[in-house]
Amino acid sequence: MRGGGGNFGVVTELEAGLVRVEQLYGGGLYLPGGCAPELLAAFGRATAGAPDELTLSVAFLTLPDLDVVPAPVRGRFVAHLRVAFLGDPHTAEALLAPLRAVAEPVLDTVRPLAIEEIGTIHNDPVRPQPVSCGSAILPAWSDAAIAVVLDEIGAATPHMLELRHLGGALARPATVPNAVGHRDARYSVFTSAYPGPAFASAAERQTELYRRLQLWSGRRSLYNFTARPDNTPTDARGAFDAPTLDRLREVKRAWDPADLFHFTVRIP
């Protein structure tokens, strides 16, 4: 059931085992958005042989012209390269050197971080707000798939587009059996639009992007990113392999045949 979401009951007690991490090296490199082709090529090379200690993602977005946004990137179309490295900063910088060589950062926040600063790496909004979002997995790096992604990136694009590197421990068999799907996927594409002048057109744009990526994604996505841009109900078949979904359906029939719990990706 672990990984099956809120489909089966109410959790009344949770015990978490922590790993001691006092500091990590991370933050964001904000590069000019126009370097997208060169940056994604370097990103593909960097993630192909990345050690488990390094986690990377890159988002392309036009930041709002608001006072809460740092002045160097305010109102600009940027590539936000997100970095987390669990180890020596010098080792991290050696791995980041090819990415830094793509373009001079407009803003550089990569530094030693206390663990409570981990949220500053992605620097996502923390207040609830309506969004239009979608996602798809890429089983492996594909220049053809990346060409589709690049075709969607631009200053006028009405949504953020993120490419996230997967693999590492996620790709290895779980020590405790669970229902986490697509462990073998290497990348995740995620898009999200926030309220603004172009919000109405964002859902259609994103839907078309995922239609074009179906050749590689097969309509699949990670469980936590199964939302559809037009807010239509998600399909659990895209989040799990067939044997896992069959097992989750058996659990559902046994424990919640009336479908009382259906707050996330619905297990029919």
C-alpha cells in the first residue's frame, strides 16, 4: 500500500527514521533563458553520470515583476538550475563546472545550506493558489524528446516548464516493498501555470505538449505529478505498472469498497 496515496484509510500514527544531515551544498543558478538549448545539452551530459549525491533540475520561467522577486531576475525570462549536493563543495563545483560554463549566471545562490534552508533551492511559492499543471516521465534521455521540450520554452510561454533528473536510490529496488511507480524513469517533465493574463490559454498549451511527448512517456507520470492541465480526473494507470495497480485495486475492494477515500489519484 505504501505509495498508493490516500485511497484506503486514515493514517493515525507515523514513525519516521531520520538521516543525520547537518549541511548540504545547494541553491540556484539563474541563467538567461535564451541559453536553453546549450543548457539542456549540458544538463543531459551532467545527469548521465551523476553520482547519487547530486540532484539537479532546471526550470524555465518568466518571473513576475514584483518586489518579492530578487532585482537581478525580476520580470526576466530565466533558466533556474536547481542544485543539491550532499558532500564537499569543491566536488560539487567540479560537477557543476560544465553547467556554469554555458552562460554567466544572472543570480547565483549556490552555497552551503543548513538543512532548514532546503526549501530555498527550488524557491517555490508557499501560499496556496490555483494552478494549471501537468507532467510526464521520460524513460531515458532522448534528443528528439528534448527537441519537443525546447519547442515549448520561451519568454512568452504561459507556464513554467521543469525538467527533473531522477534515478539514484529511486531507481533501485525498495528495501521495503511499496507501490512507488516508474522507478526506472530517468527524467520527469513538469509544467505549471499561475494566475495571470495568459492563464486561460495555459491548459491548452500544456495539453498539447504532453500529447507530443506521448511517444516517449506513454501517458505515464510520477504519482505526485499526475494532475492534468485542464483539471480533468487523473488516470491511475499512468502512475503504476499493471501488477501494482491490480494489487492496489484488491486492497481497495477489501478495505474501502464504498470509495469513501478518493482525495488523490483515484484507485477505482
